[in-house]
Amino acid sequence: MSSRDPRFDGRFVVAVTSTGVYCRPSCPSRTPRPENTRFFRLPAGAETAGFRACRRCRPDVAPSSPEWNVRGDLTARALRLISGGTVDQEGVTGLARRLAVSERHLHRQLVAEVGVGPQALAISRRAQLARMLVESSALPLAEVAFAAGYSSVRQFNDGVRAAFGCPPGELRRRRPAEASGDGRLTLRLAYRPPLAVEPLLAWLAAHALPGVEAVTDGQYHRTLRLPHGPGRVAVSFDRVRRSVSPGFATVGLALTDVRDVAAAVQRCRDIFDLDADPALIEEDLLPDPVLGPLMRARPGLRVPGCADGFELAVTAVLGRRAGRLADITPEALLDADVPVTVRALAQAVVDKGLTLDRGADRDEAVAVLRAIPGIGPQTAGYIAMRALADPDVFPLRDAKLRATARRHWRPWRSYAAMHLWSS
């Protein structure tokens, strides 16, 4: 904190008792006295303790800690699901059900690990989304309230004031020139540079599902299946220097219902792996004689995620032939004229509760996938890498590389595989 090291932004926040604000470790403000500081692992902890976000360093827009993406335990899975809006859609009861634990155990585990329970984490996420919509969209404030997940405008006003120390109207200093009025939004999502944009877009273009996603003129486009209706997204990237932090992705959304903005934003973050920490990965892999030259050629290469885990799994089995299917949902494919493996995959989702998203139990999901005839270890690993966001799988067949990966490239074998593929 004293050195204002930006590498620790998102890993913890610093609350200052003399000012009542919490900051990033890299905040340019004068370093407070040690006796006036309190440290929290997440912004929600500081907000629950009565601190508001610093208006200078904006700790609420920092990418989340990469620790929660690496880990596959209960706490990490819960945090990923909360970020994806599970509490807003299903409540804490639904979240606990997804994780197969009691609400009491879930609350106790989160408080012990990050200092606050699931409801407080959802409230903090709601306030951060509201601020992003207030400042970067032309939506009327009443629509922002419901799009962010608040049940009333009064609750919205109180929540924003508690989190940021001012009402929503004060946050909206400069409105866009005109509102589209048709559900279209343009938002900016922060990430830790560097980010190898061209190789990532090239990968997504090569693996795009026809009629669903495409890359044109340096911009990624795809349709989304969202809780309240279909949507479309277009993503492009600012060009930033390696030393600049953070970088931003510009996301254009066309939604059927603005209540889906949180789900759409999270899927964009997942597709482009925007919460990764390149410096942390480079620290482990850059000295390797095989990976070092590849990483220097493509600094910040990410592992592409997906917007729909089941769609990704079907595509992994069928390849581009999946584009011929009219509807890639488990229910639609149960009785469709598709290969046995695809039907068994749909059956596993419908009957066995197979979950293919970032909140899934990775080991359990892979075990179910491996039990499906026609899905081998490489295909299961590929699905785990992209749909489950597992950073430590190596879905390449080369025996020598696999042995090297087991010995030297953990826990970043997914990133190692991406560098080898991209080269």
C-alpha cells in the first residue's frame, strides 16, 4: 500500500477510519497512518463496516481478485455465482441449493473466508452495477434501479448513497448525448493489462459457432440466451500500453429486458477472461524455456471462456456441425436427430443435474463428462477449461508436453495450452 503497487488492486481494499472511505492499494491519495487503516478482502466487507468507495481511485471498478478464479472450493464457487447474479435471480436459498449446502453453512463459510455473507456480497455487487449504469448509460435512473436488481427506487437511492456517499443523480455528472430507448447500452469493463487482443479474437473467430457468434473488424459479436429474453453483444478493446492500469473493454448490449444487464456483463467478462491477472501468471510461467518465448510474443494471452456451457460442450463434440442445430439447449436435443454422445450429454444435464458454468464443482462435472461415451479426457478438459473456467487443465494429446505440464506448469496449465495452440 505504501508503494501504491497496482498489482494488488482487487486483492484487498484499504479502509481509512479517519475519512470513512476505502481505497485500492494503489490509491494516489496520501498514505494514511497505520493506526487509521483497516484491511478487507472484498469491497463488500468495507461497505458492510460503514465505509464508502473512494471517489479518486474507484476501488469498485477494479477487476476482482484472480484468487477466486483459480480456486475451485465452496467459497470461490459461491463468489463466482454471486457475481453472475444468482442471488438476485434465485435468492440465497437458490445459491445454497446450487452449491448443495445449507444456507447456514454457506453464510458461515463466507464470513470466515471473506468477512461477509452472501446477501452483503450481492448488495455490494448490485451497487457496483448501478454505478456503472448511472455513469456510462443514458438509462433513466428509475430504469437503472431495476436493471441493477433493486426492488424499488428508494432502495436504489439508499443503496448507492451507502456505497458511494452520494445519491445516484450526483454520480451522473455527464449524460450521453441521447438515449436510444430500445434497450441498447454501451458499457466499459475494466481488466488488468496486458491483454493479447488479436490472438484472442483470432481464436474466437476460428471457433465461432455459425449464426451465433462472429468476429468482424476487430469486434466480437454474439447472441445471448438470457434469463428474461435474448440479447446481442458487441465487444471491442481500447489499445493500452502495458504500464497502463486498468484497460477497458467497450461492450455494446442490445437486450430484450434491461434486468439482464448484469448477466450479460458477467458473460462478457467470462468470454474474455477479464478477471485474470497476467502478472501473476507470468511470474510462474515466464522463466520456463518452452513457454517464456511464447509469452513474450503474446503478453497477456487469456483463456477464452464461453457464454453458454452446454452450447460449448455440444460444439466441442460436434465441431462446426453444431451450427446446423436450430436450438442448442438440453431439452431441445433430448429427442433431436443428433449423435448418441450429444443426446447423452443433454440427458446428463436434464436428469443428472450436470452443471456447465463457472459455479460448478469442477471435479464432479469432469467426472460426469468422462462417463459419457464419446467424451474422452481431452474433450472433457477442453470443456473444463472454457466452460468451467478451470485454469489448470491441459487438453493436449502430446504425451511429452502433458508430462511437462504436470511437473512445471501448474496451476496455469490452461494458459500454457493456449500459448502452445496460439503459436
